[in-house]
Amino acid sequence: PEPPPALPETVTRLLAARLLPGETVLRAFSPDLHLDGTFGPGYVLATSQRLCAFSIDSDELTSWSVIPLEATERMGIQEFIGTAVLEAVTSERGIRLARFTKARLDSAWEFLRGVQPLLSAPAEEGWHDDSGWRSPKEGLCEACGQPIPRWFAGVCPNCLDKRRTLSRLLLRVKSYWPWIALGMVMLLALTATGLVQPILTKYLIDDVLPNPRSPRGDLPLLWRILGLILGLNVLGAVLTGVRGYLMAWLGERVTLDLRQELYDHIQTLSVAFYDSKQTGWIMDRVGNDTSNLQDFMTDAMQDFTRDVIQLVCIAGVLFAMSPPLAAATLLPLPFITYLSWRFVRRAHRMYHLMWRRRSGLTALLSDVIPGVRVVKAFAQEHREKERYQGRSRDYMNASLITARYANWVWPTTNFLGSIGFAVVWGYGGYLAVKGQGVTTGTLFAFIGYLWQFYGPLDRLSRMTQRVQRAATSAQRVFEVLDTKPSVPEPAIPREMPLIKGAVEFRDVTFGYEPHQAVLKGVSFTVRPGEMIGLVGASGAGKSTTINLISRFYDVVDGAILVDGIDIRDVTLHSLRSQIGVVLQEPFLFSGTIAENISYGNPGATTEEILDAAQAANAHEFIVAMPEGYDTLVGERGARLSGGERQ
């Protein structure tokens, strides 16, 4: 016999007064939900005599259910979308022993298999659904054990490596490194022109203007310094203009590449992905998130490098001019760094919330605008206004939460920076008056450098905001890019020969949701040239059958053969290019009638388009239109009747 399971001391103490004499615990399972669906600990125990189920709250039992083993006919697991329940059935009724998330599914199956020999009747494998075609471990992340949304096709959103997200993003601009390096050189040159000017101000005050050391001043030096200042300003203006255009060009190119890559990848994803995502959700990734990354990939990293170098250089110059004054000036720096660190810890979560709300707003627009005829037909304009107002208010509130926190941090850091200026004027003025190594020119140079010091420091503290915005958008983009098609191409690509038309379903089982099969063990054969009709109630699987033949989805069990070839062994293009599908809901692209007819064959000649229209009995109503085949159909074919669109 196996040793008894190790139970926490609290559970052992609670059971001491409830176990019968001689009763021992043989198996144990710990669910993570209470039966009412709330999160909380509990246990299901199989003892030598009974099945015991209980919940724990504040180290006390809050429920206690007992079933004698001899009265238990069978046990099983029933799965739902995000949770599952462990059930026991007696001769009189079924009893739910525990509810748990999919993260505990493996443990529940292990417990069930261990209890099976103790029951009077064997456990029913596959009782968790009606078909038995789903593996207990399917749909769970191997790393974290959490359920993986079906549309992510094996990519766990909880395990996306957020630390590598930005590095992955930067690797995508490697083909533009020469231009990025050129922009960096110009940025450093611009920084140098700014760093020189406070030193020139010091010389103007200490060596050019009349002072006790030089009562008459130094006019030749004045003209040289002014010429140098003017030259630096001209150079700075030229570099600013050239670099600004270069960065704009670079940003647009990088965004174009990323947006195109994302769009190209979306085209490769299977229909199941689109079934699970709203149009606005996808549009938000392709449009807004890629635009958010433009600033980070071109300007943000260069600005960060420039600001760090500028801070180090200025700190070195300040300590070279006056170590005591420099040390006193930089006293607020640790407090500013701490506030920025605090902001970083909260910003990521706030931006995620804000952009989830924005995606919801975009998704609502993408639903309502194409369906405006339905809205008006049922007089639901007021309802849609309220829905939009609600989501818009949610987005506003999420944005205000971020803005409120950011606008508490930044004024505080600015105030701490202003303390540095007060220290320079107070302590620096004192040293200048006492003649302790600080001249008037040094004091003004300190002030000039402080403006340049706290400016980068403020930008670096705000850089966290830019980084978090970029990291959030990058994670959302890579969430899509890392998603793999649920209907993959064959490992060894094979072209489908010219189809003759024999279709065979061999014991096909399929379901759109893992817990509910639509087709169960379906088998039939259709001969070439044979016309058949599928008849059945709504939801019986008629459209599903057509979807499977076109391989919009893959069967879970069994196989579909066309001309004796398993359709999973041939490329999708070679299969679908030989299948004509008339959808239940016809969709037309904005353009002319001729362009829509030739969509599947863009190179079709006018004669081929006419032949296709005549074969579909559409030629007569098309030529009756004023512009014939050049008639614009409108968005989604809005200018045509339902029958004409079909």
C-alpha cells in the first residue's frame, strides 16, 4: 500500500475529531475554489471508509460532506469553460464534492485514478464530457499550469517573457542600425553644444566683463566667445533639423515594417483566432500599439543614452568646479530616483488597464458602425449611445487614474529639483561672498548646468512612462505574433492534385469548444459529381461540415479525405483554391462588381468574369445597372440587395 498523503498540520488537527476509529486517509485532493465559485482552500479525502469533502476558512471547517465508499457507484470530472467539478454518484443522486480551476485539473485526475480501485464500480474515463475526445491535460500551460485560451494556439499569455519583450523589439530595428548610429552621433553633438555654453558664460563673467581682477574687461575675448556661441547655435539648429527629419523617416520605416509583419502574421492565423477576437481588438494591435512603439524604437533609447551621458558629464564638471557645492546640489537625487522607481512599479498595470479599456471602445465601434442598419431597424440608437458612453467613461477613468498618479509624481520630482537651485544660490552665494573658491562666473555656470542636469533627470524619470507604454504595447503585439495557426501547414508540404470530387468523412469528431463536441463519430462518403444536401436542426453541424472540408478548422478525431488524400497532408492554398464556398452571410469588399467576382482569381480576364456571372445567374441584373460590372457595391455590398449579394 502507498503511504498516506502528507496533509498540513491545520487539516490534520481539524480531522482528528471527525475521523472514525481505525479510519485512515488514503488519497487527498486540494481544490482552489469553494463550491459557490469563490476562491478558497478545501480538501477532498478518500479514506478507508468514506469520501470526505470540506472547505476551510480562517483555519476552520465551513462545510463537511461525507459519502460512504460502498454507496459510491462512480466518480467523474465535469469540465466547463474555465472551471471543473469533481462529482460522485450514488444510487440516489449525484453529489458535487469540489470545484476547481483548470490549474488543478491534473491533480484532480490523479486523485480520481487513485480512488478508482476503492469504488464498487470503476470510474468512467472521459465522463468529463460526452464524447471522450479531449485529453485531461490539453489546454493547460506546462510552465504555469494555467488554462491557455484556445485562440492563442499554445501560447500562454501569462508566460510571455516580459523582460525580453523590449529586447525582442529592439532586435527588429537591426537593419537600421547605421541610421540609428548616425542619429546618435548627431544627438551627442547637440548635447556637446549645450554643455559648452555654461563654461563660456563663466568666462564672460569672470574674464570678459569688468571685475576686480580685470577692471577694464577684455573686448577681444568677448568677440571670440560671442562668435563661438553663435557658431554653436547655428550648428545646433542644423543638427536639430537634420536629425529631426532622420528620426521621423526612421520611425515611419520601423513602424511600417512592424505593422506589415503583424498584418502578414494575422493573415496566416486560422479562423478560430478570428472567432474569438473582436475586429476592434485586432485593429487596436495593428494600429495603435504599433504607433506607440514608434517613439520608443527611434527616439526613446537615444534620448535615454543622451541623458545618461549628459548627467555623468555635468556631474563631473560640477565636481571639478566645486566639490562641496556639487555634493550639496545633488542631495535631492536619491529622493527623485525613489519616486521614479515607485512609479515604474505601478505604471505597467495602469497602462494595461487603460489600453484594455481603449480596445473595448474600439471593438464597440467596429461592431456598431457596420451594423448600423440593425441598430436603426430596432430603434436602439439610445442604447448604443449609452453603451458607448459607458465604455468611453471607463476609458476616461482609467486614463485619469494614470494621469493622477503621474501628475503627483512629476510635480514632486520638479519640486525636489528646485531645492537644488535653492542650494546653489544659498550655499554657492555664501561661498562666493566669503571668497571660498566660488566666483560669480562659477555660480552662474553652476546654475546653467543645473538647468541642463535636472532637465535630463526629469526626462529620465518620465522615461519610465515611455518605457512602460512601449513594454505594454510590445507585449500586446508579441501576444499576436507569438500565436500560431491552429490549422498548421503540413510538416512536409504537398500540393493537392486536381480534385475530382470524392469526399469521405471517417469517424470525424469536432467541437468549437473543448468541452462540447458538435460532430461525434460522423462517417459518410460522397462520390465525384454527386450532389447531396445536409438536413438538420440549427446547430446540428451542417455549416461545420463545410468548414471542415475547407479546413477552416481541424478535426479532433478521425480524418477527412478528398480523392483519398487526407486534407491535413496537403497545403492549404492548393486545397482551398479548388473549393468554391458560398457563405451563409455573403461578404463583399468595397469596390466594383467585377473586382468582387474576380477576388479569388485577380488575373481573371473580362470574358472569365462574364462567364462566372452567367454561371451564377447574376449577369442579367448586373448589366441592368447603369454602370454594369463597374458598379461600386459600397461597404460590405450595402448598395445591393441581399439576393444580389448572394
